[in-house]
Amino acid sequence: MPIVTIGAEGRWTNYHGTGTSEEATRFALRSGVAERGRDEIAIAARAVQDWLAAAQVAKRRVRPLGAGWSPSNVNISSQSWLLHTRRFNRCFRIGGDDVRPGIDAAALMLVEAGALVDEVSDKLEAQGRSLWTSGAGNGQTFAGAAATGTHGSMIARGGIQDHIRAIQIVTPAGIHWIEPAAGVMSDAFIAATGSIPLRDDAIFAAAQLPVGSFGIVTALIIDSVPKFLVRPIQNLRKVDRAALDWLAEGDFRRFSAAYAIDRDPDFVQMIVNPYKPFKRAAMLRFLYAEPWRDDYPRATPGQLGAGHDALSLLGRLLNDYPWARGALLQFAMKLGYASGPDVDAPPVFGSWGEGLDTHRPLADLFNASVTIDRADLTRAFELICAVYARHGGSTVVTVRFMERAQGLIAPARFAHNAVIDFDGPRSQRTADAYARVVERLDAEGIVFTRHWAKSCRLDAARVAADYGDDFRRWRAARDRLMPDPAHRALFGSEILDGLGLTL
Ligand SMILES: Cc1cc2nc3c(=O)[nH]c(=O)nc-3n(C[C@H](O)[C@H](O)[C@H](O)COP(=O)(O)OP(=O)(O)OC[C@H]3O[C@@H](n4cnc5c(N)ncnc54)[C@H](O)[C@@H]3O)c2cc1C
């Protein structure tokens, strides 16, 4: 049986303890042992459809769960049936006969929706392939990460959902195989997955970033690039105000030459102390991609600079000693940030996956962001730091860069994006300071969007305004996939209804 019940009705708290589903009945979708992936997902998708029918009979809403990481509580739903997908995590190669003409089967992998980003990355790397971007951590499920538009700071890439070439989605009315109109997989392959093909650009673009409102994603076809090496450079440097202009213009080479090495970087991330961001050293991370070679000296994740969570340990101090916030944050940045590999250290290399870490749960996490047009960085950045610090925001501020991401309601919707994250310990003061930041951006007429997974104070009116026609297209696509309002309501929750995604 692919779906099993876990325990009696009760409470379920998400990974970082930001929300609890009350009176929840928990189920788990589990991988089987079928030799071929298409057979396995056909069995699972049928079981999911039966489970949805049973939930309707029981008059319960449903909530699919990935790793449960999202602090925005888009993974929380009380008086519901929860479906844990984490153990539905096998990955399968794709054969040349399984794809339509012109599609490179060797680049693709069939992934069960609960596979962690880490697991997908490992499987691809074992085949000489790689993801081209992902978030700073890799402990999310692939479907969960795509659902909220997870991203990192690969400057020429979009979000993790850009890897998706086809999606199997189960709704009460059917098992759908969704692809762009040009098609990806062969009809025979799709038929073997037990799905009805739906080749439609708008529905595909909507389903790439569904925020849990579009049915249950059971499987994905993931694209990849040839495996590559990255050389990290990580250092603490005072960043000059003028350097923001280079970043805003996309002159990452100049930024790299000033603070690391004179080479085009593929990844640039800057973590600053919002209290005097240009007077105190910022934590910089650069990655330089190189062609794969097997004989590179292996480095540990620590040597590669993976993970930077130690900051959250200072939560209590930051909250209790407001007068010392700027200094404490700087102290934390120094302690928590891997010291190197800096420019003058012997270079270390790793694959994309080796440079990532899976985060431990962070109780009392605060996590919010704004995504702006990169061209607005210079005028927005100092303003954001000033407002945030003035109102007692007690987290570091991270700046990351990415190109427009796929998915109709991807927050990275500008041609070139700067994403500004506020990640650290939770406190009311920090939440209020973030609220003042977004108020001020509005007052200054700086256009921005917010991350679906983070605690960003979004509501339905704001979502509709932020995404405009793309949101209307997203809803129209959702309604074509699930024309029956009762089916759409099945995926509702207090949070998702409030965002206007399920009504
Ligand atoms: C410590 C930490 C670090 C992070 N780092 C980054 C980062 O670097 N960059 C970034 O962009 N984001 C980051 N995030 C946000 C994170 O990537 C998202 O919260 C992501 O959605 C988590 O994936 P998940 O598998 O835990 O999904 P969940 O939180 O379990 O679910 C997310 C949404 O997807 C839905 N869903 C999950 N699986 C399915 C399915 N199979 N079918 C249909 N719907 C489904 C859920 O119902 C929910 O609505 C971070 C979050 C934390 C807590």
C-alpha cells in the first residue's frame, strides 16, 4: 500500500516550529519496489486519487507535506488530512524511447515528489549530471522547494522550479501529466504513468510554482546540466557603498575583482549587518564554476563553506540586549561564518551538491524577504538597512542575485533580481521592523515581491496586486485543472485561502 496512516488524529508541528496543524490525521505516501518508475508512480497516483476521494467523504481538507520547512505556514492546515511525502523519494533514469524527438533523455530524471533536493542532487551527480541552482540548504523535498520558488544566488539562473520539465499532479478528478505545449515525454511513457497528458504552456507555467494549491504533485521530470566543479571563496570584507552600483548594474566581475579574485563569478552572496552595513565587514561568498575533473582534491562541506546557521544561536541575546545589537550581530557573523577559503588560501573545489548542507531545525526562526529589480538595489538597500535597524530588526540581511524564474507567480519576476533576506531569530521587534521595511518600500514606490515560504505578511489583495495578469493566468490555469470549486476547496487552508490561492 503506497499510503499508510501514521498514528491517531492529533497535532503536527512543522520543521522549524512556526506553526501547528491541530486535529490533523496524518498519512504517509511511500515508495514501492516496482522496477520501472512509471509503474511505481502509476500505482502511487491511483492511491493518492483514492485517498483524495476518501478525504472528501470524511469532509476533511488535505495538505500535502514536503519536508515541512516553510515558516510561512503554507504547510499548515488544521482539521485536515496531512500527506507526508518524504518517503516517496525514488529517482529513475529516463530512456531514449521515453521522450519525444529532440529531447535529451540523458539530461532528465524521473523524481518522486518527496525526494529531497539533496537526494536528487546525489543521484544526478552519480550519473555525471548536476542541478544548476538550488537554495542555500538542500533538505527540502524537490516538490516542496519548487512549490514556493526556492532559489539560491546563481546569478545567471532562476529558481529551483526551472529544472522541472514535466509534472504529474493528482486531483480528485484525475491524474494529469502536465508539460509545455511542445511536449517532453512520449505518449507511451505518459500512458504507463497512468496519467492523462495535458500539454499546455499556461497550465505548466502555473504548476511549476503551485504553492500547494494545485492538487498533489506525485512526480516530476527534472532537467540537469553536466556536472561541474565550484571553487568557493568566502571572506569578511568591508564593502564600499560604490560597489552596490556594480551589483545593481550586474557588473559582478568588478565586485569579484575588488573583494575576491579577478574572474567572472557564477554565484555572489553578501550577508551584512544592517547596523552600519558599510562600516562593518560583510560576509561574502563567491562561487566560480569550472569544468568537471575527477582528480580534484576532496574537501569537507565545512571547508567548502556549506551552511551558516550559527547566527540563530544568538537570538536570545539580541532580543534581550537591544543596545548591543549591532555589535552582537557582528560578533555572531565572525563566529558563525566559516573563515575561508579566502583568496590567499589554497583553492578548494567541490561539486554543486557537496557545497550544500541540510540545516538542522531552528526553533524560533524568523525568515522573510523582499525581491526587487536588481536595478533598484542601490536606492533600496541602504534604506532597507536603515529602516530595519532603526526599528530593532535583529537578523542579518542577505543579498542574493538571480535571473527571472519560471512559474507564473515566481517572486523573482524581474529580468534581473536582487533578493534581500531577513533570516535569524524570531522576535516581535524583528517582525515589526520587517513590516516597517515593506511599508517604506511602498512609500518610496519601489516595486517588490515576497517569498511564498517566508513570514512575509502577505494577503490576497497584495498577492493579486503584486502578480497582476500573471496571477489571473495562474488562477485561470488552476480552474482549468480543477473546474469544480469543491475540489479546489479541498486544498484550502487558513493561510492559502488568505492568500487567495485556493478560493
Ligand atoms: C532553514 C531554511 C533555509 C531556507 N533556505 C532557502 C533558500 O536558500 N532559498 C529559498 O528560496 N528558500 C529557502 N527556504 C525556504 C524553503 O526552501 C521553502 O520553505 C520550501 O518550500 C521548503 O520545502 P519543503 O519540502 O519543506 O516544503 P513544505 O514546507 O513541506 O511545503 C511547502 C508547500 O508545498 C506544498 N507541497 C509540498 N509537497 C507537495 C506535493 N507533493 N504536492 C503538492 N504540494 C506540495 C505544501 O503543502 C506547502 O504548501 C529556507 C527555509 C528554511 C527553513
